[in-house]
Amino acid sequence: MPVTPHIEGHFQSSDMVRDIVIGMADGLTVPFALAAGLTGAVNASKLIVVAGLAEIAAGSIAMGLGGYLAAKSDAEHYASERAREEMEIVERKDDERLEVLEILEGYGLTPQESHPILSAFERRPKVWVDWMMRFELGLEEPIPGRATRSALTIALSYIAGGLIPLTPYIMQPDAASALRISVIATILALAAFGAVKGHFTGTPMIKSGLRTAIIGGLAAGAAFGLAKLIA
């Protein structure tokens, strides 16, 4: 009889999805709050558009640079730890052997079951280091070029998100009218973005969408109210 293959349904969140989430979440929220806050103080769409575009430019650069530095730091940390492990399996072999046995014991293997694995590692130093990086230190080898891709993904996602609340001000000269359209467009975008994020992260889509929309709405409302008080 034909056997139906068993397919694992686990989600493995990619680095790109994480970067899109980071960039889009801030891109939707920060320019939205800025535009709403300025609308509470002035009724000039042109001024709000200029300020909003300046914020999107600065925010996308700052967020992209932050993503680049974070990814670069991860790569440098991995390289440093790997060099240390490569040195230790040569200069401190007994300590490393003991660490392997302790890790395997933590998974329920007996010393008799663990020693053949340890012997195989000693015949394959690279595999031994790979295994120690993952199971002792919990580190995965970074993807080459990850820093540049991370920076571009976050920056472009920030720009895409930021243009959604700002577009009504570009098309509508009356800031008060533009604000109403911006609120509707951004809340819907936040809800949709939250739902998609929930789908990828395993969170219920409705719950994730509502939570994201509420957080963004509260941020904009707070900025608008503060600007009204100051003005």
C-alpha cells in the first residue's frame, strides 16, 4: 500500500520575516503618531507631509543601520566563539570531552552510549566544533551577506509602512480630513499586518491583528492628544 508521507507542520521563522516585522511595525506606527500629533497642532497638510517624509527617511536609515550592526555583531560573535571552540578541542581536549558527555547525559544518554559519539567527534574535528556551537552555545552560523540584506529589508519595510499613514496628507490638503482617512487606512493596515504576523508566528490571526491595531492606535492617540494640549 502507498504510504502517505508525514509532513511536519512546524513554522521556522526566517530572518527576512523578522526583519519585515521590525521595519513594518515601526514604519506604520511612528509616522502615523507623528502625523496625528502634528494635525493636533497645525492644520497644514504640506507641513505634515514634509515632516513625515523627513521622519520616514531618517527612521528608515536609523532602523536599517541598526539591523546591519545587529547582524554584523552576531556574525562577529559567532566567528569569535567558533575560533575559541576550535582552539579548545585541541588545547583543552579533556574539558571538551567532559562537556560533550554532560550534554549527551542531559538528553538521557548513558556514558556507554555517549562514548562512541565522542569518538566519532574526535575523528571529525569540524563536526565536533559544529555540534558544540549548536548544543553547547546555542549559536547558528549566520548566513553570508545577512547584514546587508537585513539593513535593506528593514529600511524598505519601514518606508512601505510609513507611506500608508502619510499618503492621505499628500492627496488631501485639509489636514483634519486627511487625519480621518489616515486613521482608517493605518488601523486597517495595522490589523492586516498583525494578522499576517500572527499567521507566521503561530499566534491566532484575529488576536494578533487586534493587538497590533490597538497598540498603533494608542500611540497615535497619545501623540494627537499631547499636541492638542501643547497647542
